[in-house]
Amino acid sequence: MAWRAKLCLPVCAAAMLQAGCSSTPAIPEKTLILREVTELLTRGEILASASYAGYGAPASPTYNILLEEGWQQADMVDGGVVRGRTQLRWTSASPGAVQQYACWSPVAIGLAVSPGNVVELEQRGGLATVVRIRFRSLGEGGCVYRTDAGEAFGTTPGEIRPASDKGAASLHCTGLAEQGWSPVRLSHGVEWQKPPPAGPAGRATRWPPSSFCGWRP
């Protein structure tokens, strides 16, 4: 079923990351992270994750993580968990060769987001949670996916026609650096983050359990 295909992705992605991407920097508590929303889980898919088992995991972690964070079943609504994208990569110049790097994350209770929104996530006790909508669309924020060399592409993987056989592009939006955001280097590009306010240092988390990340078409 379609929901099973969705829910196995976070489990598989988490295992791959822990095995092969340990160079990703730790994320301090209250750090803000910028991502583009690409997909929403329905309430049914979130609740179904409590009993879905596969790939060596006792269950998809989505439901259990939300319970650990104090959510009630009544809080698990459509769009309560979303996938957010920050990077694109390709190993061929042919159409359809572009993959996207995206992470599953919960949405703060009471906040409604839609695919195409550019959102801010806050690192909270090991969870990267969507806390606000920064831009309603890429166009509103002057956002594009751009290579390290500064080459700008379209706003979706389907629009991109790579000029080279190998490359990557990251999400960039107008005015971020002037507002205290910085590009943090990841495996195939950058992710924009804003450091937490000055104060006592919180714990740093290398693998936020809610943000199961991976590459997909």
C-alpha cells in the first residue's frame, strides 16, 4: 500500500545516515533550519505507523516519537508530519536523473503547512520541529536551488536539466545572511541554519530522531 511505501522511507533513511553520514555536524538546541515542504502525511498514515513493521525496525518511529513528545492521538492530524527538502543532486544529464534530499519532521501542534511552503524548523530536545512558515512559496522568498558555483536551476526536480553529468544544488533564499542565517555544509551542498540566541548552551544532537533524511527521485 502507498502509506507503507512512505513510512518505510524514514526507517531506511535513518539507518543509511547513521551508517554512512557521520560527518554531518551536530545541531545545537534551538537552532533554526530552513526547508521546503514537499509532502504531508495524513492522520491515517501517522496512526498506521504505530503497527507498521519492516526493515528490521519494530515499527515506524513516527507515531512513537510523537507520543514521547507529549502528543495525543487527537493532535495527530493531516499534515502533522511533513517532508522538507534542502538539496538536489544528479549523476546524469538526462531528464529525470535529479534526486532530492529531504527529511521527515513533525509540525508544531496548531500549525498548518502546505507543499511548497518554505518553513523554519527548531531543534527541540533532539527533534527538528516545524514551528513557522517563513514563505508561502519559493517565489515569495526569492528562493531557488543553486549550485556552489552560483548556477540557479528551476524550483522543482522535474524542471531541472543538468548541464553536466554530476552535480548538486541547495536551497537558497534572498536575505538570509543579513538576518543571521548561515549555510552549513552537508554531504552534497548546504543547509541554511540560524544559531540559537545567546545563553546557556543546550545539548547538541547529531541525529534528530524525527528528521529521517534520505535521497529519493
